[in-house]
Amino acid sequence: MKKEDLTGLTAEQLRTELNAEQDRLLKLKFAHAVSPIENPMRIRESRKRVARLNTELTAKS
């Protein structure tokens, strides 16, 4: 999801997306700790998406 996609969302939608992405990131980290996941770049992408969501949420506030 790019910045252009995030600007159209409301603050509540951003919070919902942020919570879902944080849960996904946590699950990816646990899965990678147990046994290496097939594509570890998904962790980096998820972390960046959390940062983008936080930035957009701060801008809306």
C-alpha cells in the first residue's frame, strides 16, 4: 500500500489497518524465530507498512 492509498482512509480505518498489520508482523516474527520463513523480506515489508500507517495517522491527528 502506497502513500496515495493511505491518504484516502479515515483515522479509524488507519487504526484498524495498523492493528492488523502489527498482529501480522508479530506472527511473522514468531514464525521466523521457530523456523526460517520462506521469504524473510515479508518482515521488512510489514515493518515498513506499520511505519507508513503510523506516519499517516500522525498526519491526520
